[in-house]
Amino acid sequence: MSEIISRLAVFGVGLIGGSLALALKRAGAVGEVVGVDRSIENLQLARDLGIIDRAATDAADAVTGADMVVLAVPVGQMAAVMRAMAPYLSPHAVVTDVGSTKQDVVALMQQHLVAHLDHCVPAHPIAGAELSGATAARADLYLAKKLVLTPLAQTRPDATSKVATMWQICGAQVRTMSAPEHDAIFAAVSHLPHLLAYALVDMIAQRDNAAQLFEFAASGFRDFTRIAGSDPEMWRDIALANRSALLAELQAYQAQLARLAGALEQHDSAALIGLFSRARQARQDWAAPINE
Amino acid sequence: MSEIISRLAVFGVGLIGGSLALALKRAGAVGEVVGVDRSIENLQLARDLGIIDRAATDAADAVTGADMVVLAVPVGQMAAVMRAMAPYLSPHAVVTDVGSTKQDVVALMQQHLVAHLDHCVPAHPIAGAELSGATAARADLYLAKKLVLTPLAQTRPDATSKVATMWQICGAQVRTMSAPEHDAIFAAVSHLPHLLAYALVDMIAQRDNAAQLFEFAASGFRDFTRIAGSDPEMWRDIALANRSALLAELQAYQAQLARLAGALEQHDSAALIGLFSRARQARQDWAAPINE
């Protein structure tokens, strides 16, 4: 594998950014990896673990000479990072991110990287994020995972192509779509389920007999609520960033629950078994290929 | 271990009934196990696998001489089984079941086993049921799992105690409560989550772009919806049997979702992070001891 990136700057060397760097290094696809992180400890750890070659002192130091810049920081920090690095970006440097929502990142790029939009390629790797920090990084995190690119109208095709190749080298399956389409899809299959799991656990935790309820919760409950163990700040950011699509999904789901409650109220056995059977069939058809 | 059961009659030799028989045999706690099953194939398989010692020809044959009768058939078949066996029950035979709802089983016992209520001990082992049939049975299924007993007002303490001992021998942790209390608890921590998972998968499966949505569903969605792969008939029965408690939980959950939607509409960052944080903390406190 020849180097497709000479110098990679990674902002946020945690599970997501760190795993990307490790995968590219293992493939011999990157010359030097420069890391930046709010946590000095995590940054030193990333260097000790060989995830980065050099710890940058600031954003200017990190992006100077970099031909690929990856923003793997929470969305809340992205504006500040973009502002800090913008003056120091090489004209040919490609800028990408790993955020779970895309319309908000597009808006931030349009605001803070206005002179550089032809090299901006918003991206979203679909990979679990239960663990965090440099120690959680692993070179095979993206193997056979989906990666969505949502290039801007201004993005040059060669910039998009460079980011696509970078992720393919990590083993990801790259898909391209618009940012609104991305956000609508993930509102349904990711953001809504997270809200539903948080809502159920919180509802039960608030009961007077919460301890007794949790005592009898079993493996079905454990799996159903696993995503309620996700980082609250990150999910607050995602929920607010994708607010309108998520509200539409919540409304559709409430209508679905109202139908279900109606069937139950009316002892409508056929409606219940119809809904349960359709759901089981759809899930089996979907889950089969992943070889659970 | 001495035999605490001379002859065990098991109606329904699948995962639940079969695993009970295997665990008792392994412990040397049962003399003879007699099985009954709608499926002749499954019954022969159970005998070939050593789960039962003898296949009974009918209910009368099964319960004659049995001192413990376990009803491990779907709730829908329970009335017929009770009617068929009632005339042949030994006076000292203890009758128990493994149903996921208890008020309905109590009502069936009161209707069909009226002369035998002092030996009736409704029970619910909290153990996974994704697989089914005799081949899925394993002696360690109940190890460290909860088992709830909901004895009737008429039940003799020695009958309750015999069923408790039987399950303790299988490694289960036995708890006793009233049938309404049982049904309220499981409406919240089991039946509601199942309905929520079915509802989400069905909602997505009905969309025009369902294939695209499922393409981007990842591990969080997979875990959240695992219970939507459960048996539709069994869950239709459970939902209808526990209808009023389940409707109350659905209503409480819809109110919780309305609060969440309100917070989202008003950009109420503090409310969102409060709910998400409480949920994560509660889940971590709960999940920690099970050593996920």
C-alpha cells in the first residue's frame, strides 16, 4: 500500500480518531500522524501506544503541512477547532469529520471554513462508541462497517475521493448521500432508538419501586437498554443537532404506539399478531446477513 | 441429592420444560420424568436426548402417579390441558406452570382445577426463550436466574415449598409475591420493552425506504430490537393476558415521550442531559453486578 496521506492531523485521539489513525498506519497509508486532544494525558497515551507520531501543541501546529485533517471532536467543540485551524490550512488540505449528524457540520463548515469549502468532506463512520479514549482505539474498528460521505455542492470530486479511499483502506464500506438524507435515516434507525431507551430506563428509575423493577429486569431488558448507557452529552448534542428529523420520528412512533394501544384496548388479537409477525420477519430478514 | 420428586409430569418438553427436567435429573432430584407434547417428533427427540424417561400417551397417562406436574405449554393451551388432567391428578400432586403472566394462570386454575387449588403453585422462571424445542434444553438454563412464585390464598405452604425447592435445585433464585404484583412488574420491565421493540421495527419496515433504513441500522439498533425477534403468538398471548397493566405502562411511556419531545422542541438542553444522565446512571448501577 502506498501512502495516500503524507501528514494526517487528528483532532480528538479517542476511539474514533485513534482507530482511524491505527488502521491507516497498519496499512502503510500515512506518512506522519499528528494528534491534538483536550486531554494532555490522553494525547501522551496516544503517542505511547503508537497511535500518533507527534503531539501537536495547538491547532496551527497540527494542520501546518497536513494534507488530511480529521475532526474527531464532539460537535460542541467543532466551531472553535475550525476557527483556530482555518488560517493555517494548506490550500490542498482535505478537511473531514466523524460526526453522527451532518447538516450541523455542513453549517459549521460553511460558517468557519468558507474559503476552504471545496476541500470539505463531511463524513460519518457507523461504528460503536461505547468505549472512549485512546486506549479503546483498535485498527479493525471500521472493518465491514458503513461510512457515509455527505459532500457539499462545492466539494471537489478529488477531495471526496481521497476521503473515500482513506476509509476504504480501513475496511469501511463507503456510501454517499446528501446531509439531509443522512440525518433523516439516522433519526429513524439510531437517534430515535437511543431516545426510546433513555426514556424507558429513566421512567423506571423514577418509580418508587425502581429497585424491585430492576431486580426482575432480565436479558431482554439489558439488550433493549444497552444504548441508554451512551454518553449523555454526545446524545444531547445529536438530539439537538437533528432536532426536526428526530421530532418527526418521535411523532410517527407515538402514532404507532397509539395504534398498538388501540389494538390492545379492543382485544384485537389479529392486529397484535400482525404487527408482531411483520416486525419479527423484518428483523430476521435484516439481521440474518450479519450473522448474529 | 435425594429425590424430592418421585414422578415428574412435564407438559411441553421444549426449552423451558426440557431444561427443568434436565437440571432435576442431573441433580438426582427426580425419580421418573414423563413427558407430553403436541409434537410427537419433539417428544421422541426429548426421549432420545434423555430429557424425559417416558413419553405419555395422553394427559391422564402423564399425571397418573405423578407428584409434580409442570405446565410448560403456551397459555392458550393451558385450559385444555388442565381440563384433561384434572380427573386423574393424585390428591397430593403439586401443579405448577412456567407462564410469563400470572393473573391469567391463577384464573384458569380457579376455573379448571377447583378441587385441587391447595396444591396449585403458579410460577414464572425468568429465563431467555429465543430458542425453542427439546434440542434447545440445557441443564444450566436456570442457574442464577430469578424464579417468581405467586401462590394462591388456598395454596398449602408445603406445596409452595416443594416448588421452591425444585427450582432452587436448578440453581434459580426464588422470590414470592402476589400475581397482580408480578404482572405489574413484568409489564414494566419485560412486556412494555417487547411492545416498544416490535413497534419500532414494524414502523421502519412499513416505510417506502425500509431497505435503505435497515442498511444503515447498526449494532445499537440490533440490540435494541433483539426482542422483536420473539415469538409473535406467545407475545400476543402475554400482551392480552396482561392487558390492563400493559396499557397503563404504555400510557406512562407515552407521557414520558411527550415530555422528551417537549424538551426537544424547546431546545431544553438541561432537561435532555438530565434525563439521559439519570438513565445512564440507573442502567450502570443496575447492569454492573451482572458483569456484562
